[in-house]
Amino acid sequence: MEDGAAIWRIARDSEVLDLNSSYSYLLWCRDFAATSLVARDETGSPIAFVTGYVRPERPEALVVWQVAVDASHRGRGLAGTLLDELTARVTEERGITAVETTVTPDNTASDRLFTAYAARHGAVLEREVLFDGGLFPDGVHQPEVLYRIGPLSP
């Protein structure tokens, strides 16, 4: 739970992710620690994270909620490494065979991350709009495109 504040700051500073309340990141670290990872620098400070959960209606799917890397550590492949590590662990522990996430059309970095992930794992990547922009109450949100990646090998 002690990582909650740090990953909230990393998400905030990304200027790309939808920022959730700081409280939600504390809860996330408590309730979904088994399906999330935090990378640390040599001093032990969090520098990147990936959060996820297993879908109750589709228990073979890991939903990746957010991935973010502190600006000073970007460009080193850390997001891909975290994603690979998390899915390897969850595949082994829970039998996950698919990854799902959503990406807005303007988030080029996330599109590249998940497209490269699918290619590295020899998995099919399917895309479809999950939430149209008009569903969001603020009226300015882009659509969220669902990325389904699978099947993953054990």
C-alpha cells in the first residue's frame, strides 16, 4: 500500500492517463497487488507500474488498467518489461490466456506497447470500440478502444 501515492504521482505526471483519485491507487495496491507490478530504481523508489485485474466474467483474461513510466526512465523498454513480467506471473499462477486493455486513439505510446506485446508473444490483437466518447459524462473524452490479445502460451 505504501506504493499508492508514488504510482498516483507517476500517473498524474504522465499527462496521458486518466488520473484516478489518490485513494483509488491506495486501494489498488491493497486489493490488486497480485495482478500489478511496480518497478523501482536503485534507491527503491517506484519509477514505473502496471496495474491489472482478472475479469470476473472472463477469468482467463487479465485486464491491464494502467501502465506508466516516470519521465526520467522512459525510452528504455521498461513498460514492455513490466507487462511481460506481470503476464508471465499471472499466466503461471492463474492460467491467464488473454490480455485486455483499452487505449484512446491519440495514445500512440500505448498502441505501440500493446501491438509490440502481441507480436512478441505471437498472439492475435483484435481492436474494437468499447466505450464511445459520448458515454463519458465530461463530453470531451475520446473513445476507449478495447485491445484483446491472445491466446497467450503458458
